[in-house]
Amino acid sequence: MNRIMIVGQPGSGKSTLARALGEQSGLPVVHIDHIHWMPGWIERPRDEKTRLCHAAEAGEAWIFEGGHSATWTNRLARAEMLIWLDLPLWLRFGRVVWRTLRYQGRNRPDLPPDCPEGFHRETLPFWRFIWRTRHTSRAGIQRLWDNAPASKQRVRLTSARAVRRFVRGFGDQSGVR
């Protein structure tokens, strides 16, 4: 297995899962936040995000976590496995609060330079996004899931326990380097 696509809403653990699977498999990890954001919490233009996603998706080996749904069809066509982290809102929201407090004033590993975590003006739209898209984003992921070709290996994880179990068994799966 050389290409894994991970989707889920904010706080579902996409980056954490991608790092864990990358460590086990040796596959390079692509974090959507490195594509979405430039230093200083400046959002990239949409066409540039699309171009960067397509460039990463063209690679022979990757674990690509995150959104930019405009490129999902292409990414899914190249992926061998689709993982959906479908965790409840209360858990996701709590995780976002926790990581914000944990990294307050500092960068998380999955963010570009000069994007410190915190409860500040630059991150306020993100908090609104989590709430505003709680239904529509999940519905979009559900459509992606439902329309994935039968040939794709699909894994839907709905609890933190299921994610931990999946990570523990990941290296045992055939075809994983």
C-alpha cells in the first residue's frame, strides 16, 4: 500500500493518525494545513491550493490527510485506501480546544511556520468554520465515502478506541511496507 487518503472534520485526529501511519510505514505524510496556510495564518488562493494538492497527489507514495474537497476526486482515484475519521462533534471540539491550549503561542508540527496556536483574531474564522460546517462537511465526506469505487479499501473509524486499534494493527496488514 503506497497511497492513503485520510478525511475527517477538524479535531478528528487526521494529522495524528497520518503521523502514526507514516512512522509505521515509512510513507511520506502530506498535511493539508501546509497547503492551505502560508506563514502568518495567510490563506493560499484556491487555485494555488488545488495546484499544490494535485502535485502531491501525483506522487507515487503518500499519506495525504485533510480537506480541499475540490481535489478529493483526483486524490481518491490515486489512493489505495480511504480512511474516514467520523468522530462526534463534542470530541472533536474538545480536541481542538485541548491542542490550542497545549500549543498556545507555538506552532503544531502540521502547520507552516509563524502560525502559532491560540485564541486570537486569525483563528476565529476556524472556530466558526467548525460549527458552521458540522453538518455540511460531514455530508460531503459521506458522499465521497458512498461514491468510492468498490476496489478501494475503505476504513471508517468512529471512536478514539477504534483509531487506536487500527493503528496497532496497521503494520500487520498485508501490503504495508
